[in-house]
Amino acid sequence: MAWIALFIAGLLEIAWAYAMKRSDGFTLPVPTLLTLVLMIASFGLLSLAMRTLPLGTAYTVWTGIGAVGAFVVGILVLGEAATPMRLAAGALIVAGIVMMKLSSAS
């Protein structure tokens, strides 16, 4: 259950990062409100996952999902560059997430 909560928390992190980008520096009310609601939900699920999972594992996986997800959204939705070096960096983050998951006892 903790891993499911953590995964959903990571997806919500991607969503709030995208909503924050769309808020135009918190000047647009709807994306700003959406950012705050998604942040609270993401942190809440992270907190739930941390009841069982080690801090280092939970936080690393959560931020990794958010980082890679935001990276992918940036490329696919916002038209950001997909250079070889950026793609390699994203792959390294994914490798780190997988290693953290595999090294966790929970």
C-alpha cells in the first residue's frame, strides 16, 4: 500500500509542477489553486507512504518520479528540448529510482 501511495504522490507532483508552470508565477487563479490542492494531496500521500517506507527511499522515489515526469511533460507538452545529454540525465534518474526501490526492504 505504501508503494502505491508513493507512486500516486509522485504523479501528483508532476501534476502540480505543470499547474505551477501554467499559473504564470501564481498570477492566474485557477492554475494557482490547482497547484496548491495538488501539492497538499501529494504531500499527504508522501506522508502516508513514509509511515512504512524509510525516509531516504520514500523521498528519493517521490522526487525522482516528479523530476522525470516533469521532464517528460516538458518535452511532450511544452516543447522543451530533448537533447541527448538531457535524455541521458533522465535515464540516470530513472536508474537511481529503480536502484532505490530494489534496495528497500519494505
